[in-house]
Amino acid sequence: MTTARTPAITSEVIAIRPGPPLSGAVTVDGSKNAALPLLAATAALRRSVQLSNVPANDDVQAMLMLLQHAGHGVARQVGEPHTVLVRPTHGMHIAPEFHATAARIRASYYLVPALLAVHGRAVLPWPGGCRIGERGMEQHFKVYEAFGDRTLVNDHGYSVEAGESRTGSVSVMLPFRSRGASIAAMLRAVVSGRPLRLGQPNLSPEVISVLRALQAAGWETHADDRVLSLAPPASPPQEPVAWVVPGDKVEAGTLACAIATTRGNSRIEGVHSKDVAPMVAALRRLGVPVDAQQNALIIRAEGTRPTHQPLRAIASLSPGGLDADFEPALMALTLSMPGTHLFADAINPGRHGNLIPQLARLSANIHETSPTQCRLTGPQQLTGAGVEATDIRTGSALLIAGLTARGVTTLGGLEQLRRGHADLPTKLLALGADICEVTP
């Protein structure tokens, strides 16, 4: 029997109304935050790599374009749209479109090591992406300087020039657990062929996925809370390697919050339960029953009673901490949950400035105690209104809020949401959400 497929939502504005509890099963896409560094790693490795479970969101499409602009071969397998084969570049030419495309996404900085390997120099614009506060690149530059590279900055961007070829181990101590700098150090080690000892690394699932990919390519790897180490293979193999992008933990967490908000029962497939453990702990504290299986989450919120316990959602870079990208979805969920709940995100200092005014349009009462901290007391009755996805996570949180807001919520700015999710509204529609396209 063939299951009917939910039509994709393609408009730039959608309308959301309260409906029945969400139910059914849905599979998350591959993780954007893992796919971007893995694609950069294919370029740094300079071997043919087959990468599967590649999501179709706009940021990943931009990274694939960057690889092509830099001369890498990029092909999709027939009948497998989410599998990409990346072949190493042998040319020295960078297409004129490279810099304009690089300015669209933050993850363009992951390509510095690959550019150094081929050109000896990387010239890039300041990274784009979500406007959620100042997120500097100082730690990236310190990583490159540890390898003997020279960095220069100006108002338009930055350049990194490769230092003289050296041997021996490179040791770097990060002042905080930066995901971007951790991945930059790993890819720079791959390009130089030198062992790496990285102190105070970020150990998020996205970093671990790169570490495992390099291990599959023959590198010796180790990671614990104190140090991450890499050592190159004695004789680098040249045969192609195959990697898999892990399921999107943030999409899974967003869907879980949406299901819990409507008091529904649903199954979310394709995500490692370990990757969403902090989100599962937060849901359980709020009284949402979650069965965390190896590659699935089962939410059984129908007929359950909230615990009235306060939630402290503090974004953290520490191992096992709450990923900052989980916080907006939890904020939207707790608007329907009794208790006084605290939220803090010092990692992305501009995110609350995007999210809270949009939720206020839906009549949410959220008290900002500082630019990066706020608290709210639930449950609150939201009222539908016109809102805007000013960044990816604000858009997903507004989708959740609109599922219970009285009346109609219209959400614009879907081009922001599609940067991180191929089509999150369609997944909610498949679970029974009352979502429709708004035509001009």
C-alpha cells in the first residue's frame, strides 16, 4: 500500500490555527549543524567522500555551491537525493560567485583549511547566518596562528595565509568550548597532516560526528572533557570513504515541543536519543512523558498532568549541557505549562531580542531580566497575530506558539526557517497541525 504524501508548503507566509493534538509519526532530516562541517571536512580530506542523509535546507545548499565554486566535484546519486559525492579539486580557480555565497552562511568559515591546502590562502567575507548577536572568530584565528598561519582582518572580511610547512604536534587550549573553533582545529590538523591536542574542546554531537568521520578515514581519535586529540594515519589511504549525517536533534526537539504543546502522542524517528538527552530531561521535568529509544523519541502527552515544576533552561557549551538551539522551542512550550520558568542564552546574545518581541505579538508576557535572561509564568492564553521568523529558531518557536494561540497566527519570513529546515511546517502538517499557505 502506498502512503499518501503530504504536499510541501512552498509559500512565504503560512497561517496556523489551534487544532487537535498532534499524532502520528515523522522522520527528521539530517542535521544542518552537522552536515555543514562534514561537507567542509570532505574538502579538507582531499579524497572522494560519499555523504548520505544530507538535508535539503538552504544553508546546506549554499555550502554545496561553495564547494563547487572552489572547484570540488559535487554529484548526487540517481534516485538518492540525500546522498552527495564530493570529489577533491585539482584546480586553482575560485569562481567569482564564491564570496557572495560565502556571505550568506556562517559555516563558510569551515572552508578555511581546505582553501589553505589548495591555494595557501583563504580570503572570506565575514560570515552571515542568523542575526542573533556578536559571535566573533577570535578563537578561530588563534587556532590558525597555533599552526603558524597569519590572519588579517578588515571591515569586509578576513584572510588567512598558510605558514611554512612544519611537522610535530600542535597544542591549542581554547578559553571556552567553541564548537566552531574545535572543528576548525580538527580540519586544520587534517590539512597539515599533523597531530593535534585540543584543550577544553566542544564535545557537541556535531563535533563528535566530524571526529567519527575522520576516524573512518584512518585518523586516530580521542576525546574527553579535557582534551581532544587527533593523529594522522601512517600512510593515508586514498580510497573513497562513506559518511552519514546524523539526524537533526534540533528539529526533533522542536517537533517534541510542538507535540507536547498540543498534548499529543507521536513518534519522532531518525534522531539519536543521546543527542537530545538535555531536551528529554527538560520535557520530563515539565511532566511530558518521553520514551527515548536509540533512534526515536515517543511523546505521550495526551491526558497527562503538568508537574508545575519550574524549568531552568540555561544554554551551555559544556558536555551534556542544553544546546542553545533548544531554548526557543522550550520557551514556546512553557507558555502553556504552569510554573515560573527561567531562560538564559549568553551564547547567542541577540536571540532573545528577536524572539521575545515576536511572542509578545501573540500576547505572551515574558519578563526580560537582562539582554540574555528572561522568565515567564504559565500557563498563558496566546492570541493569534501576524509574526515574523527573524531567524531560524525564532521561526520554529513561533510555529509551536501558533498551535495553541486563539484565532489565526500568520507567520512570515519562512525563508529564514528554510535555512535550517527543508520544510518544518510540512512535518507538522503531517502530524495533523492546522497549517495552510497564505496566497497574496
